[in-house]
Amino acid sequence: MTIPEKSEAQSLELWPIGNCQVSGLINHDAGLVWGCIPRVDGDPVFCSLLNAGDRERGVWRFELVGQVSATQRYVRNTPILVTRLEAEDGSAVEVTDFCPRFERSGRMYRPVAFVRTVRPVAGTPRIKVTLRPMRDYGAQVAETTHGTNHVRYLLGDQAMRLSTDAPVGYVLEGRPYRVESDQHFFLGPDEAFSGNVRAELREMEDLTRKYWQIWVRGLATPLEWQDEVIRCAITLKLCQHEETGAIVAALTTSIPEAPGSQRTWDYRFCWIRDSYYTVQALNRLGALDVLEKYLTYLRNIVDNAQGGHIQPLYSVMGDGELHETFADNLAGYRGMGPVRVGNAAYLQVQHDCYGQIVLPTVQGFFDQRLLRMADDHDFASLEQVGEMAWAKHDQPDAGLWEFRTRQEVHTYSAVMSWAACDRLANAALRLGKEDRAEYWSARAATVRTKIDAEAWVDTSDGGHYGASFESDYLDASLLQLVELRYLAPDDPRFVSTFNAVEQALRRGEHMLRYAQEDDFGAPETAFNICTFWLIDALARCDRTVEARELFTTMLGHTTRSGLLSEDMDFETGELWGNFPQTYSLVGVINCAGLLSQSWNTIR
């Protein structure tokens, strides 16, 4: 197929906004091109991103007449975005975008709403408003009704209302008009807006700014790369659906992993694995609120499973059935479909998820800062998960890379089962349950013996661990053996494994997940988290100078919003895959913390 040329209008140069209930992606010229309601996995009423960049449908855009440039920035330590549009005659406006989030009446106010303000800042600017939300995954433009100061958009079984002090007729007709004072837009629930729109939205902006800046103030950031870490932390928090505590892998669906590859997946769900890495990274920064809410989500998952099978992923509401279908009315990113809704990976067997439930949950037995410490009842529930980890440690699965047509006993999954048993022993000791500690320690030792016997591959230069018990191929997950405390970084077995993985999978400044062909052929792009795993391994193996250089290079590939998607072309550096990808942002946070100079160096 012919691959469309990359353009500013169809790239991942996107700026997320959100409030942990809804989120949106703003493109380079203040177009809201992606946004789902009533939550992240809902109907994308703003879907221009996946409709080949359609500028007239599924978008909310402010177009400055005669526009020649646009610059963007976040308000410091917030996800409040300011876009400055300038025209050839010197006129300019600033568009401020945010989703309200602040405490009101003793609870967090986070409505299904987008707030946009247009401020004239130079000359005599004229703007054209294009506001055309879609319904049913791009099937049709929403019908409208309107009043003097509002427009209702009918979106199937739900509706949204635009309340504004801008001329409603101009908005409906898409007619250019002069902006002589601030224009305020609140697209939210289908109910009358109480109070003065201008005053209320200005207060919302102020309170939202204060909320985020206070939240950031509590982060334990490294000395170096603070701006990058803070931006990634804010964005990771935006990926949490606060109502349940679930954390989605990304805010989008179906951005291809590589051009024309058909590797398009819906990532608007909570993967147990991805969420484990997210809370681990945020916990290192002290963002316990995300961990606490996620632990509540996990406890509900475990309760519903009743000690049985745990799926790799669930909906943000905890639903287990995520049937995969196609949105035929959306052409796809740059015209490259299919656009998928749902994810068939929920049917897969992935045994690493048991360890990824145990590892974050165990913190609840040790961390005195938590509002709710874990207790004996929680330990009893967690032991049921441990029993499943034990039962599955030497059984084949689809692995963390979610192969759709083959199963093996994957080393990463087995090591996660070992980690589950090992950490349960730690929790048992914390609770004074010495008999249970011995029980789980013995099981951990048995799993370790199995891994060392079955996953080790003898070679002429000594050997290394393989990606599975059945074959000797390599994958990047083997670099996690140190992070999971299975091996020390100076253990000869890790050093030899690292050398083998680097030789087989490194492509210049990038790292592949694996090099073998999978269900869709040979990988065409690097997986960004794997490159961060490489950086981590370099640092732990005393190749710190090289690690810092590679880390700096990776930061140079971020979007102007300071973020990364899932994948990267290892020849051109172009970003591919769903955006923003939690895995990749975790990599930035973890590597910055590992490589940064100590705060003691400035004292």
C-alpha cells in the first residue's frame, strides 16, 4: 500500500489534557482531534485523529484567519495547555484548554467536560470555530439543537451541551468573526450551566491549576530532568480512571505500531502488566494516591476472580469481556486501519499477571503512609493469587508480547511467578506468619530451580537465559531479571544474558522486543520501553556514561509536549503506536531516577 507522507496535521505531535475522567488530545493548531465520552474507552466524539485527519468532522478547532504560526506550552506543572496562534497581519489569540479537576463540596469535581478559552492578545484577530462531534465511532455527525447561549449535541443515548459567551450563530455556521474579548466555551453535561460562564470558567481554570501544582509539589523528583519527569508523571496520572482506580495503557486506539503493518490495537483498557509498571514508577516519586486507587481496583479484580483465573486486561470498570470489533467508519491514522474497538487479548493466557498483582499489592503491608494498610484478610486473598502463580509457573502462555498464534513457557512469566512467591514470603514475615513465609519461600526456591534448569541456554561462550523454556531465542524482557531482583547486576549469568540480548536486539540507539517473526511478520519498529530497559541495564553494569548519552538521545525523540508513544522507527526516529504510552513514560521516570546526580551534590 502507499504510505501517506507524514504531516504536521497527521503526526503524534499531540498535547494531552484531562481530569482522570475524560481526556483529549490537542494537535499543533489547537484542534481537539481525539476525545472519548463518558470516559476514556467510550465513543470518540472527537475522532479526526483516526479519520485520516479530517478537518471538518470529529474535531473542535479554532482557526485564526490568516494564520501563519502556532506555538504551544503547558502552564507550569499542569496539564493546562496554552496555544498561541499568530496571523500574517500580526494578530494573535491564545487558546487555553483543560478539563476541570479540583475539590468541591468535599469531593473531587472532574466532570465529563472540556473547557476552552480564546483570548485576543494582539491586533484584531478573527477566528472560525469548527465544532462537529461524531457519534457511533465516526458513523455520523451529531445532530444539534440550540438556544441563545448554548448548543446541544445529540450523541446517541447521550448528549453534551456547549455553554458559551461566544456568538452561537457564528459557532453553528462556522462563520469567521472578530474576537474583541475573551470567549469562553464549556462543553459538558447536558444541563443548564449555572452562574456566569466567564466567571465560573475562570475560577475553574484557577482551581485546576492550583490542584495540579500542589500535586506536583508532593513528588520526589530527581535533581536532573525534573521537567521531563514531572510531565510524564502528570500524564501517567491522566491515564488513571479515578472512579475505579484502573490505569489504561494509552489514551488512544489503533495508532499503528508501524506504517501499513495492520498492528493496530485498542489500548484504552487496564493491562495488569502495564499498570504494575506505572504504579511502580509513580511510587518512586511518592505519588501514593495513584497506587492507593489502583490497589482498590486490584482488590475488586481479585475478589471477582475468587482465586481463579486472572485476565491480562480488563475494562476501566473491571469488565472482563472486551470483544474486538472494527470501526468501519473511521479510516485510521493517516488512512492506515483497521481501527479496532476492544481487544481480543483478554482471551489470552498470560501468566505474568499473577506476579504483577502481587508485587504492587505487597507494598500495602509495609508502607505506613497509606491510608489503608493491608491486613490478614488481604493476605488471604493474595495467597489465592500466589497459588495461581505457583500452578502456572511452568505452563505455556502467550507471554508479555501477547503472541496470538503460539504459546510457550516464557521465562519472563516464570520469573514473575517466582517474584509472586518471593514477595508473599516477605509479606508473611511482616505479618508474623512464619509458617506461611516458609511455605512461600520454599515455593519460590522451587520455581527458581525450574527456571535455571529450563531457561538457561548453553553456548560456546558460556550461555545465557532464553526467552522461553522451549527455544533459545532472546527477547528484551530478560533485561528485567535485575529489576525483579531475580539476579544481581554483577551476576555473571546476567552479564552474559545482557551481552547476548544487546548483540541480538540492539539497533543503534534503539532496542527491539524480539527479532523473530511473529503473527504479523518481522518487527519493523523499536519498542520504546525496551530501549529504556537497555539504558537501565547499561547503568547497572557500570556503563553509566553510555547510559546517560542514550537517555539524552531518547529524550530528544519526545514530542514537543515531552511525551512518547509506544514505538519508534529505528531508522528515522518517527513515533508510532498508541499515544501517550504509559510504558514509555515509565521508562523516562525510572531512568531519570537511576541516572540523575544526587540532590546532595548541590548542598
